[in-house]
Amino acid sequence: MSDTYHAYSNRAELSAGTFILVTGGSQRVAVRTADQLSIEAPEDRRTSVVVVDRTGGRLLLSTPEGGLLWLERAEAANAFDDFQISEGFTRELWEVVRSQEADQ
């Protein structure tokens, strides 16, 4: 069974160097293979991606266009310093380390 998580990115383009903050609402965040992330980005951009693989501190995501994103777990990013999160919510912070468009 897969879960859907809400997430936020610090940049409109999901490319290397972009941070993604995954929040769990009232549930504990534990992103795993087959989960879906609904990502809100600056400039009112939204996209949903599917977790193709979760191995340790790494994620491989597939975009709706067929592109791929490789992420690594991040410990801290000042991109979300002002981000307010409700008490009791859990989160995971990830950084895009590589991206590949569908036609490459």
C-alpha cells in the first residue's frame, strides 16, 4: 500500500540543488517506494511525482512527463528557515542531486 505526502520545494524547477520538504500532516513521514509526493513550488507551480525507488538515504522519482529525479536525504537547508510547521508534524528534507528529462 502506498501513501501520498504533501511537499514543498524551494525553487520552481526541480533540478540539482533544489530542496524538497516532505510533510506528513497528522501521520509520520516515512517515504518509501510507490509513494506519491504532491509538490508545491514557488510561482504557484504544482506537480505530483512517484517514488520509483527508496534505498536508504536516496530516492528515485518519476515525473508525469517521464523524467527522473535523484534525491539524497538532507540534514538542513536554510531554504525553509521561515517555513512554519504545526506542532507534532513530522517531515523529511531531500535535495535533488540529478535530474533527467524524459527525452534524454
